[in-house]
Amino acid sequence: MKRTLRLLAALTLLAFTGSAAAETSVGVFDLQAGRVMLNSGYTMPINGLGTYSLTGDVCFSSVSEALARGVRLIDTAYMYGNEEEVGRAVRESGVPREDVFVITKLYPSQYADAEAAIERALDALDLGYIDMLLLHHPGEGDVQAYKAMERAVAAGKVHSIGLSNWYVEELEDFLPQVTITPALVQNEIHPYYQERDVVPYIQNKGIVMQGWYPLGGRGHTAELLGDETILGIAAAHGKSAAQIILRWNLQRGVVVIPGSSNPAHIQENTELYDFALTDEEMDAIAALDRGEKHDWY
Ligand SMILES: NC(=O)c1ccc[n+]([C@@H]2O[C@H](COP(=O)([O-])OP(=O)(O)OC[C@H]3O[C@@H](n4cnc5c(N)ncnc54)[C@H](OP(=O)(O)O)[C@@H]3O)[C@@H](O)[C@H]2O)c1
């Protein structure tokens, strides 16, 4: 009911604000506010911090640094083994809970008893509710697990739900079997692997796209951040290669969650809103696509 009201409010806003409509339309990035309206009726920041491979104190301090620097979107997962640290960093940050957007994920090993897995995630994060819950990969029992997430939405335990590592074929098969259209799909996306067919397919369904490994992923960042084309564009704007890549994503409607434990990098990765890439620069980065995945899924 609450969700329906929120959706109605968003649609009403759309109907009455005329030219402001673009800023409140589902899936359209507001590059001033740094947020996007989801099909669930909630808004989400469009840049955040990824926490894959950050564990224990490193995770806690990275999330704390990010929150202190204005980052309001944090991506974690059961598989990362750091939900407790993420939750504690949010609770101890002094930032109001409702200002922070936390994404976590259920792993395929949990799909057989997704209800218990959702309760476990709620306990581990200890933030009252989960802003966004994703299925981490396609796998046995994924439809049933998603239905458990739909029930958690109805119960108010989870606000929005979505998928990760679902591509066109998987979505064609999956979507007719579920009730709530995913609010988000999180897939590998960087200049060497751009998913130029998958991204518009997903966006045209009113689903927001989020990219993992935005900087190529650990072990691959040197080549991407040293790419001559990207460095040339960076020099023209007085920005870093990382900022150019992140901004390129934002301008094509892809939410970014770069991972970092370095406060200077975390800060740099927030400074994405005081410049814009030209169409020519967007095209030059588009031309770098080589369909090169940096992980198997
Ligand atoms: N759904 C999935 O299946 C899936 C899979 C993989 C990842 N993810 C999510 O996506 C997030 C991002 O991926 P990732 O963290 O693995 O890779 P990434 O963001 O592409 O790259 C992280 C690497 O970039 C470096 N870095 C970050 N900011 C930088 C900057 N401004 N300048 C130079 N280097 C910089 C980091 O080093 P420093 O620590 O030194 O800054 C780290 O080595 C993950 O954390 C996770 O939340 C999801």
C-alpha cells in the first residue's frame, strides 16, 4: 500500500511539474542532485562505494570515509562477508539512516531458503530495513528466492529489489515469472566491456542499470586508467582518468560503485558533477569497447 502511494506520488509529481518531469521520471538521472527515481518509488544516489574485497576494519573505515565525504550509496553482499561492518559504519556515521542507501545481495547458495537468508541479512546489517536487495547470480531456485524478496517488500523489510548478472536472455526468461519488475540490474560495465545492447534493453524496461568493475576491477585498473584516449580527455577537463570513466557511465545512465579503501580515491570518486563530457568524448570512449569481460559471470 505504502509502495503504491509512493508510486502514485511520483507519477503525480510527473504530471504536474511539466518541465521538471525529466528530473522525477523513473530511470532519468538527475545530474545536479546525483540521484535517480526507481520504479519502486524510492530515489537512489547514482554514485556510491563498492565493498567487494574490503573486509573487517578496512571495510569499516572505507565505508566510514565514504559517508564522511558525502557518499550515500553503499554496495555489499552476503558473499563479501562484510555486511556487519557496513551496517556498523552506517550506524556510527552520524548520517541519518534514511539518507543512506544500502544494497546487499543473496548468493545462489542461499536461494533454497531465501526467507531465512533475508532475515540473516537484516540481522547482519542491523539497519532496520534493506534499501535494495539483489539476487547475486542466476541459479537454481532464483525465481522462488525472488518471490521471497517480493514478500519482504510487502512486509516493509526491503524497499526495492533487483538482479545482478542477468543479461537479455536471462531476463526474457525470468521477468514473466515474477510480479515486481526489478528496480535495478547490476552487471559488469567498463570502457572495455560496455554492454551496449544490454544497457538500453534494460533501461527501456524502466529498470536502472548499475555497473560493477567500473574501473576494470582489481588487477585491471592500470591498463584502463592508463588508456591514452581516457588520459587525453582527462587532461582536457583537468580531471583524473577514474573521474572521466565514472562520468562517462553517469552520462549513459549507468550508476557507479567504484571500490576503494584509499580516502583520496574515495574523495576523487565523488567529484563527478562539476564537468560534462562532450558528445565527441562520449563517442571516443564508446569506441574503446572490445567486449572484454574481466570476470566470468
Ligand atoms: N554483482 C557482482 O557480481 C559484482 C562483481 C564485482 C564487483 N561488484 C561490486 O562492484 C564494486 C566495484 O568493483 P571493484 O571494487 O571490484 O572494482 P573497481 O571499482 O573497478 O576497481 C577497484 C580498484 O580501483 C582502485 N581505485 C578506486 N578508485 C580509484 C581512483 N580514483 N584512482 C585510482 N584507482 C582507484 C581501487 O584501489 P584503491 O583501494 O587503492 O583505491 C581498486 O584497486 C565492488 O566493490 C562490488 O561492490 C559486484
